[in-house]
Amino acid sequence: MAINNINNGLPKTPVDNGKVAQQNQTQQSSQQASAQAAQAASVPRQDSVSLTQSAQQLNQVQKKGSEAPVNQEKVDRLKRAIQSGDYKVNPEVLANKIAKLEGEIFGAK
């Protein structure tokens, strides 16, 4: 079998070795990036938690509250007074204490 008219008689274009090398390098770079991505995906990620300053302060307050001494005698006396109906709330004193507490928490205006 004879093959005739190869390349239609056109001159053979020269190979640009620089361009071929650049294409090979680009291909190798993309293969390396794919390999690195696959390796990174196989490594388990470490979870981390960070608390805001408010959360840290709340945590400290809770610790202090749990460590604070309790006057159990006073607690029992108040419980009995509430159960028997003898405990009376002074609304003006309560309102002043609430306002004072809010001023300490949110800053007095």
C-alpha cells in the first residue's frame, strides 16, 4: 500500500523547543498542584474554638459564682418566709437595685 501526498507538499513547520518546554512545565505544575490538593484533602483538619471576650468574662463569672460561699442559714430562712407568705417585697428598693445592676452591666448613662 502506497501513501501519497503526505502533508500535501507543505513545508514542515519548525518545532519551538521553548514553547514545548513551557507546555511541559505547565502540565507538571498542574499535576503537582493536583497531587498537593489530594494530599491536603487526605490530612484530617484540626478543629479549633475561640471564645469572644464576653464569653470568657461570663465563664469567669460563672466560676466565681460556683466558688462563692453560701450563707445556708439565710437561704433557709428566706425559703421558709417565701413558703409561709411572710416574705414581702419592697417594690421601690427592688427597682433601685435593678437600675443599679443594669447601670453596672451596661454602663451608667
